[in-house]
Amino acid sequence: MTSSTIGSRRPEELAAETLRALALDEALKWRIAADPVLLPIARRVAGRYIGGETPQEALGRVREINARGQAASVEYAGESCRDAARAVAETEVFVALAGQVAEQGLNCSISLDLSHIGSVVDAELGLANAVRVAEAAAGAGQEMMISMEGSDRTDLILWTHGRLCERFDHVGITVQARLHRTAEDLPRLLERPGRIRLVKGAFLEPESVAYPRGGADLRTAYLRYARALLDSGHACSIATHDQDILDELHNHLAGARREAERFEFETLLGLGPEQLRSAQSRGYPVREYVIFGTEWWLYVCNRIAEDPSRLFQALADAVPAGA
């Protein structure tokens, strides 16, 4: 990046791009996790965006969400697992989590990154581990949702999802409105079973691959895909806390007769409670997404990058209470 390029861009754009680059730095993630000084600071910042570091903490948040008449989705945070044995061990956490959801009678889907359970070690290993989680989720009577990752992994994720759909009808997939390829991917996904979760997309991507964050093109694309999903009758989650977009979609839905259980509005924990309450007051199903675990680095960096003004909140959160 040249100095002239830097000078033509707003500071908040540069801050967001820097955060997204840091989010993808796997070595930095592990250095912070092992640093006795930096880890407590980073953990205080993360606390605003995650539901805890243990399954018990996360499912406690899920119970609170369910008590408000809202569904939840819970994800054990982690990505880019490079060791086969560890990927199998992490799969066991998801299997156990599904069992806990069933035992506690929670309205909660199970979400995951395929790279967390071995897909980047070996595609067949990732598929085998995903099958185990899908079976456990089915036993819990809940959906399994596959999260989306960087565009370099999209083909692998869609291949795995396609293989799972040959055996299961409760495995959903996430699509990113930012990616140019979504225009071709979405019609194919509408032919598969399982919920389609539409997000804007938070990863660092070149403009040849994705629309810039915050631009009019991304808003237009998101609304186009959201309307198509809502009109299709396919099970879908419209995942955004962008109130302007939500208002547009509420207007689109006004007066239309649709099967309410086929679509829902979703926000991330801590980012859209007002939007969820508004959608719920209109009679729409809603869901809140809860992340837990100790590998929250990528997730938290991307949440802050979505709105660089959150850097100020992060600075405040980094200081211990009473300091």
C-alpha cells in the first residue's frame, strides 16, 4: 500500500482493514493466548462479544435468551485447526454440547467452523467429523449451522455441505452477501435442504472477490439476497443488526402471507438486542448467536472491525474496573 493510497482513505477504513488482517494472523492469536500480560487485557475486550469461555457459561446465556421467547445458536469458537488429533478432540466438544442442549431442553442450534474440526487438515477428515456433529445435533432435535470463512475456503465448505445434505436435512449453511460469487452460489443452495443464513461477511477480502464493507453495493446485494430468500419459502436466517436494512425488509414483509417458521431474524450476542426486540414485537421469529470458548481472537477482531468506533469501547473495556 502506497502513501498516496493511505492518504486517500479514511482512518476508520484503515483501522478496520488492520483489524481484519490481525484477525487472520494465527501466530499472533497464539502469542496473545500465551502472554500473561496481554491475555487478561484481550479477554476483557472479548467479554462484550462472547458468552463465556465454558459450555456452562454459554448455555446459561442461552437459557436467558430462551426465557425472552427467542431462539439461540451456540458456537464453540475456533478455526484453522492444523492437527488431526486435536480436530477429533474438538469435535467431541461439539458432540457433548449437542447432548447438553438436549438434556436442558434448550431452543438452540449448534454452529461451527469446518476448519475447527479438521477440514483444512484433510477434507475427508473434516467431513467425517462434521457427520458426527450432524448426528449429535439431530439427536438433540436442533439444526446444525455451518459458518462461513474466508473466500479461499468457500469451495471446500460448500463441498462439505453438499455431502452432508446427501444424508441430512437439518444442516444449514452461511452465505456472505459481500462475495461476488454468491450470485451463483445462492440459487444452487436453494436446491439443498437446510437453513440458509445470510450475513454481510466480515473477512479481509480483495475487491476483485468481494464488495467493500460499508458501501452501497454491499447494501444492495444484501437486500437482493435477503428478499430472494424470504420470497423463496426456503428456511433462512436474515443475520444482521443493520437497522436500515431491517426496516427495508420489514416493509418487504408487510402484508405478505408467509410461513413464519421458515424464516427468522438473527443478531450476534451484544450487538443487536433492540433489533431483535423490534422484530419479535412484529411477530417474527428471532435468534441470538452466542460464541464461547478461549479461541475468540478472530471473532472479536472482526466484530470490532465492522464498526471501528468500537475501538473506543475496546479501549475502555481493556482497563480493569475501578482502575
